[in-house]
Amino acid sequence: MKLTKEHQEEIENQQSQNNNTKRVISPELEKILFEAIPALDHGFVRVIDYMGDDTSIVQAARVSYGKGTKQVSTDSGLIKYLMRHWHSTPFEMCEIKYHIKLPIFIARQWIRHRTANVNEYSARYSILDKEFYLPTSENLATQSTSNRQGRGSVLEGKQAEDVLKLLKNDAERTYANYETMLNERYDGSIIDENKKGLARELARMNLTLNTYTQWYWKTDLLNLMNFLRLRADHHAQYEIRVYADIMLDTLKKWVPITFDAFMDYRVGGTEISSKGKLILQKLIKGEAISIEKSGLSKREWNELMEAFELKDKIV
Amino acid sequence: MKLTKEHQEEIENQQSQNNNTKRVISPELEKILFEAIPALDHGFVRVIDYMGDDTSIVQAARVSYGKGTKQVSTDSGLIKYLMRHWHSTPFEMCEIKYHIKLPIFIARQWIRHRTANVNEYSARYSILDKEFYLPTSENLATQSTSNRQGRGSVLEGKQAEDVLKLLKNDAERTYANYETMLNERYDGSIIDENKKGLARELARMNLTLNTYTQWYWKTDLLNLMNFLRLRADHHAQYEIRVYADIMLDTLKKWVPITFDAFMDYRVGGTEISSKGKLILQKLIKGEAISIEKSGLSKREWNELMEAFELKDKIV
Amino acid sequence: MKLTKEHQEEIENQQSQNNNTKRVISPELEKILFEAIPALDHGFVRVIDYMGDDTSIVQAARVSYGKGTKQVSTDSGLIKYLMRHWHSTPFEMCEIKYHIKLPIFIARQWIRHRTANVNEYSARYSILDKEFYLPTSENLATQSTSNRQGRGSVLEGKQAEDVLKLLKNDAERTYANYETMLNERYDGSIIDENKKGLARELARMNLTLNTYTQWYWKTDLLNLMNFLRLRADHHAQYEIRVYADIMLDTLKKWVPITFDAFMDYRVGGTEISSKGKLILQKLIKGEAISIEKSGLSKREWNELMEAFELKDKIV
Amino acid sequence: MKLTKEHQEEIENQQSQNNNTKRVISPELEKILFEAIPALDHGFVRVIDYMGDDTSIVQAARVSYGKGTKQVSTDSGLIKYLMRHWHSTPFEMCEIKYHIKLPIFIARQWIRHRTANVNEYSARYSILDKEFYLPTSENLATQSTSNRQGRGSVLEGKQAEDVLKLLKNDAERTYANYETMLNERYDGSIIDENKKGLARELARMNLTLNTYTQWYWKTDLLNLMNFLRLRADHHAQYEIRVYADIMLDTLKKWVPITFDAFMDYRVGGTEISSKGKLILQKLIKGEAISIEKSGLSKREWNELMEAFELKDKIV
């Protein structure tokens, strides 16, 4: 990631702000505010603004439950209780805003999370930067044969080189032709003064899906955790997980108590169906189990055995 | 409105906070942060937290439009442009959180605005305060005869007195019986040590709809304006308008440029149907108009003439 | 529940409709369409309209996964897979609309589920019916001493009688005074021709929270399941559970395959934290466990032991 | 647009369904149900399912307003009233589901409307079809010089030919390389049995933004109108307007009364700011107006004069 001088100055300018406020602050998050944390080859994650901290969740819960909440004596105990029992509304009382730079094909995955506010750089108005994602060789994975949406082993040798060359060449050529059609370069200079340029809203269609875009993305803490639960998971595509992992770290700085509860109950937690529960109960009692009598499909059976590291039970 | 000593201390404690932040602040809003602004007889509006200011809207818009926004030279010009052309997403980048105390029948109207986050005091957990709304005599309006949901003239004399007495007596009696059923007073003291109390989730059903409740209510700037546009309007019920008017004032302190654009384009603005537009065009040209040829219903015709203060045209 | 003659005729009229459509239908749901299924003493649940069936979920999933879905050979297998892996969007492709009559204090709980569309009977425009909820004696529970929002044993003898009398008297008196203030009876007749009535939007504040209201409530299948998961649960208040149980039955008629998966994975399923999982793994291996080393609070420990029916482990 | 034989058969199969239902139907919409209406060069719009018709809006409004609605005597009068006064919830009671095939750069614009349900074809699971959008020569517009996001005159002659050639060549080359990297053709055949293919979730990044995707898109009537108001507008990009215009026609078939009100109040309607209203009032009275005293910017002034076809007043 290389920032333009202009962008670097803007960040420094933002970071030098020092305002007084009666609002709660999150000291660890303040330290990295506005900083461009690198993601993939040209992307970044920046925290731009936030509202509330761990105490805001407690404050909202105590309004809801009134004197009733006094039973749970500590903030940490209350937050854990809320997380465990899916009392979600207090977590909606905190808000965070990111500035993200990311490849378009990842942006398309991301945007499916609808309960967020988005302002994306518009290629109808402006010319997109000449930046596109190229995987490193260790991320050049083959199609998984067992899982339709998964990755298998890494491509090697000549084939890996060829793939990288194709990706690079195609992105560069389509971008060059984008400029030709616009009759304008990405720095705003005109190519041929005697020609008109194709409308930007049309020319952009020639770009490849690994071109970088950027947006402001704002969401509440509950929906951020929903996003991270899915996108920091090992089933998520590597390229979005890179962003989710960085954001998981900003979550920890922002609301450390909530982060711990989230890791314990959501990220590290497991869901078990009613049929799966019966199997576990038999295992605990030392009774015999069999896939035939379990009512589970082979896939479900194996997922359960893997979750509890009962490798000898996998069929 | 009379705050408990406990609540008064909490507010003073919050107001004495003085934190350093790199985030943008809104100086005028900081001044009234946490303050309990009185509404109706026992209610209040408090601003508890906020995120962003006018510049946050501009910042988001400039990310969207990139270099394209440089055409609009000032922040104020850009905000007006966004408002006029219903470019709504930049306004979603600011967030505000209120603590509101309000009668239940108003809370039921309010909650219909779904795009907000809410944590309400729970009468399943805790005992509601002994506070209920009683209108002042000048707000004791009769049912309008022309408008099904409107108010007519004010009730007078003996009838007004009777109504106020009924409201007061019924609220007091049902509240006293609420305590009897709970076998517990609102201060937590037990009434009869030899009895059990009815479950709170049941006893609450005996309260009247003018009983006060309270909640934390958080929304983004766009949805706040949608709320205020409807609820600060003269068609809105007086009792919710009291809250909306206070919030309109907090909007002005928070984002003064946006407030001006909102007043000009939304609150003071008018919508005209395609048929209505044809009438106005004829009026401007000095041509004759008639309701028969207009395609407008009598109601639409009169609404148009009233909007443009053409009182002699009302039929 | 007693329907007015007018409402009874409307229902019969709706049920006699017989239209031809190319849309998918749900035969079992068609049988009970428009029927008023009784709930509590005066309430009801009616299914008014619906869109889609089990095959609509499969159809949407197959568009998403394209040829990839051919691996999962049956509709039932695919729906289970989607449910297990929280692939939620295909379930959003079905929609259902209910007409519900319910007490106001339950409506206030219900409305917290925001992702639904609602049209409620307006007491600003019209006079509410003279109907209020009175619990049966077996539902007259005391406040739980162990759980702030729960119910304990049932009130008995004289105290139960007294409570019922209070509830009945207060509801009747406040309703009578509502009519007095309106100067109009619920059938529309005027009480005193020489008086004006108080505005409806004001008079309604005198009613108690057990007064019945009604609304049209429309939601998609995903959000219906989210609602039912919380409200058909044994932690939910009895009075809302009555509605949820009826709706669970309409879910079964509407989308029987989805219903089965929902009962297995959501309603009958269990969530386990990462710490809880370690305990279960030790139990399966026959290793010793102790609350001290578990990192679980007493409450969490007991919840886990109860979930797996390990009663001797409860501390 | 050319459908595969498989898809053609599926459509015919769906259209031959003939079910009995007690639900309301929309006869004109039934006629075109499932039909693939062509859009652009390879896209289509298909109505897949719907719920409700004009009477459903009336039904919901009458529940809301109770006996209060009897004042408005006809369904048409009530729907117009609701539209005029922004009573939006009754329009949320109808729902429609489309199957859409569209270029990715248009899909990215479309998805910003968040209040809809979407299931998109996943290029993580499956291989995208070899289809990409190429504008016809009359839609090959230059960048507008006056409006940052608008189009100017049409490109002509050699330059137009060159642009079309570039677009076509780049799309074909990147698609061919997509297949090479996948080591698989779009029909599923393997290219080189001795090689592994790059993971689909990676290979897709090489495609250009004019590649076609498809999705199921479901929304309620209110949000459909919000979408159409913006996207059938002449400010919208031509390529999305093509879809919006087709959908406007399906709206007319589905809910003809609502369609008329929508065209009159929303599409053909105009909004006027408080300052603009003062100008119109002066014009009606025959008083002199001047931009200097109006408080309007030049842009606002001209927009107002254009809206009322006062061309001689444009400055």
C-alpha cells in the first residue's frame, strides 16, 4: 500500500486534531484513529469515527432492565450475560465508521451485509485509480474438489507464473483502454485534445473486478459482530478475511470487554442441533453411538465429530 | 419535570467529563450534552452521545464523488445540493443518541419509525415510576369534525374540569392497584410481608396509557430528519410535536448547515403533483383555471390553494 | 373470542374466493386462510396472504449457487444445509401476512421486532373496542424470586380473586370514562348531544394496557423464524407465547420442510461457548471437570449442565 | 437475449402451472408471470411471484384508520390520499419478486437500494456465463461537460468503432483467460486433464464489469416505488433506466390504481423549497422577481424556471 502525498497529509492533519468532549472515549482506539492499516497489496482499513464504548452497552442495558440489572454486579458480567442470551439491542448503541480500500470483487461480497451505511467512490463521477489486486503466490489456490466454494492446494511453478502474468496483463491492458476511451489519464490529463471522451459511467465497464474501489462504511456494534463472525471465519474467502482480521483487532481496541465475550460465545462457540445433542449425551454417558440411528446425514455427523475433535469417529 | 436526586447526580457526573479526542466535535451540542430538557409535565429529552458533524457529511460525499465534488466549492453549497437532489447516504454518516422520557401512548406512535435503535425501560423487570401525563387545560382539545385525526376547539369550563379529574383519578387508582397487585411500592418496599406479588409482566397491564416510560433512542441523521419532518409538522399530535420541537433545536446545535437546508427544502418545502403543476403554470400565465378541468379532487384543489395562500380560490 | 357479525361475514366472503394463479401455492395453508384462530380471551391470529413455499427457497438457493447446488440432491437436504450453515437469504424469499388481535402490552413487546411491516388500528382515528385481556386463574403467576423477568408459582385463593377483580374493575371503569370523555360510545352513538367530545388522540390515554388492539403484520420467513425462536421459547412471556405457538403451527402448514429444519437446528438446538466446549470434550473422554478450572461462572456452568441433563453436576 | 433451451423449458413449465388459491390475484400480472422480458443485449426482467394487489393497500389502510376511513368512499380516492400524504405503511403490504439478468456494473448501482432481498448467482460456486454488455452505437455517449455524472453527445465515426472494438476485445480476452485459469470452460468441460484449475473465487477477478450476472430481487411495493422514482428518472444512467422502465410497466399491470397515483404525485410531481415557493407566489400575483433577492443560487433558480417552463427567466 502506497498512499499519495495528498492522502498522507490529510491523515496527518486528522491525527493532529485534539478536541475536548464530554462524550465517552475509547483510549486504545483513539491511538490508531485515521491510521491506514494495510490490507492486501493496495488496500487499507482506517477507523474514521466511533460512538460509545463498553460502558455504553451497560448504560443501555441498565435503562432497559432498570433496577433489575443490579443483580449482575460488574460490567463484564452484564456484557457476558447479554451476549450469552442474545440480548442484542444494547450492542446496537455503539457505532463505528471505517474508510476501506478494497478490490471490487470483495466489495461485492461485503455489500451483501445490508444493515450498514455506505458511501462508495463513484466511477460515474470520477476516474478510478490505477490499482488492482494481484494475489501473492502462496494465495494462488486451486479449486477445492471437496467443497464447491473452497480452495485446495496452491498452484505451483510455471502454472502459477502464468496465472499471475495473465491477471497482471489483463488488468493493465483493460485499464489502459479505459483511459483511451475516456481520452483522459487517471491524473486528469487529456490524451488527445481533438477528441471527446466516452462517458465515465460507460468506460468503467471495461475494468476488471480486481480493480480497487473505496468506501466509507458505518455500522453499529451488533452488525459489526455479525459481519466479523461470518467474514473472519475460516470458511470466508481469504481476501475478505484479511480485512475482517484487521477489523477484529480494532474491535478489541474499541470495546475490549465485548471483544472477549464475542470470542468466547460467538467465534469460538459451536451450535448443536437437537439430534446432535442426543449423540453428545450418549458419548458423555459412555453409550454406543451409530450414524445409522442418529438421524444425521454423513456430512452432519462428520461436522459434529470434527467440532469435538473425535477424529476416530469420522466416517 | 422533577428529577430524582440520584438522576440529577448522574447527569452532573456525566457533564463533568472532559476527555480528549481526535474525533470531530460539535461545540454547541457539547454544551447541552446530557442535560434533561423538559417535555410535557414529566418527560424530558437528553442528548447522550453523537458521532460526526456537518463536515462528516461533506467528507462522505467527497469520497463518493471523488474529484468530481470540487465543482461545488463550499461545504454549505454541497450540503444544500445533496438535500435538494435527495442524495441521502452522506447524511447517514452521522449518528445521535437520545434518552427520552415520554408517555406510553406517545411511545407507541414514535416506535413506528423502525430505522432506529431502542432500549426501553422494561416493566417485566422493574416497576414503572408513578408518573402519568395530564394535559394542561389549553391542550384539552375536542375532536375535530372536519379531520378524523385532528383536534378542534378547546374544551371549556366544567367539562374540562371533569375530564382532567377523570384522567387524574383513573391514573392514580390504576397505579395504586398496580402496587397492590405487585405487593410492592414503586420505591421497592413490600406492602404485606405475608403475601406474594403478582408477576411484574402481568401487573403492568393495569396501567393507563398516559403512564411515563423511558428509552434510549439512537438514529442516523437522515432518519432523524425523516422523523422530524413528520413529527414536527402541524398535522402531528401535539404531544409528540413537543418532543420533535426540542429535537429540532438539538439538530440546529449539532449540524447547523444541514439544519438550514432541512428547513428550506423539507420543512418549508411543498410537493406538487403533475396536475397541480399545470394549474400553477396557468396561474403564472394569467390564464383561467377551474376545478372541473383540473382533474383535482376538491380536497386536492383546496390543499394547493392553501399552500400558495390563494384564499379566494378555495371552493 | 367472539367475532362481530360484520367481521364473520367478511371472513366467509374472503374464504369463498377461488382464483386461478400460476404462482406456487401452499395447500395446507390455503385451508386455513383468513380463519380467525383464537388466542387468549379476545385475540386471534389470521393468515391473510402469503408468497412462496419450500420450493421458493430452493429456487433462490439454486440461483445463488448455480450448478454448484446439484451436489445436494434433494430439496430437503438443501434446506437443511442452508439452515445449518446460516445461509439466510434464500429464506427471505418467502413472505407471510397476518391479521392479529392482541392486548396492547403484548403489542409493545412484539413491535420491538423491527424487520416487519405493520398497519395498526389507529386510536387517533377510531374508537377502540371494549375488550381487554383478563388472565385465567392458572396464568395468574407470582413474580419469580430467582429470575427478574420470570414467573413463579400461581396466586391462589382470595388473593387471586382480588387481583382478577381489580383488573376487571379498572379496565371497565377506565373504558367507561373513555366513552364519557369522548362523549361517544364504542358503537358510535353520541352520549350527550349538547356536549363536545374530547379528541380521540387524547381520550385513548385513559385506557389500560390490557385493552385489545389489532394490526396487519407482514414479514419474511427468515424474520418470522427469528421472531418465533425468541417468542415461542419458554423464557418468553406466556401471553406472547400463545400467539407464537399458533404461528408455529401456521409455519408448519406453510413450509413443512423448513419447519422441520427449524425445529431441529434452531428451536431444539443448543449453543455452546468455547469454554463450554472444552468441558464437554473432557466429559466425553471421561476426564474430571471442575467449575473452578472451567472459567465458567456458576450460572453458565449450571446452564450447560441443565442443557445436557447432567443434573448431578449442578452446583 | 437468447435463453438456453434448459431455461426456456423451465419458463414454459412455470407458465403452465394452474393452481387454485383463495388469495387475491392480479390478472394482468398473471399474464406475464415468469416471462423473460428482454433488457439491453443479454439481460432480462422476469416477474416470479407477487403478493397482494390494489385492494390489499386499501385493506391495510382500513385496519389502520378503522371506521375513520369510511369518509374516503372509493379505493382509488383512498390510495391517492395515502400517496399524497406520504402514508407509506399500507404500500408495504404488497410484495413482488423479480428474476433479473444484468451487467455487473449496473448490479453494483442497484444493490445500493438496501431494503430488498437478494439472491445473486455466486461466482465462488459456479462459472459465470460468457455474456457481456456492449452498448449500441446510439448509446455510446461522451462525458457531459456540464454535469459530472451525465452524458453528452454521441461518439461518432471511427472513435465509436474503436471504443466498441476495445470493449468487445477486452471482454473476450479476459473471459478466455478466465477459462484458462479455471482450466475449465463455461460448459463445464476440462481444458487440460493434467492441470489443476485456479479457485473460482479467485479467477472471477479477471472478468470485466460488463459481464452479466443474475439475481432474484424481492421488495415491497413502497420500496419498489422508491427505486423506480430514482432509477426511471432521466438523471439515472441509461443502462439501469432500461430495467426501471420495464419494471414500471409491471407495476402498472400489478397495481393499476397505485400506478396512476405514483405517476401523478411522484414521477410527475415537483418539490419546491420554501424560497422557491415565495418566487412562485410572486409570479402568480404578477410581481417582479429577481434572482438577487430570491436567496436562490443560480443553479436552483434555473432548476425552478425549467420545472415551470419559464424559459425566458433562465439566467
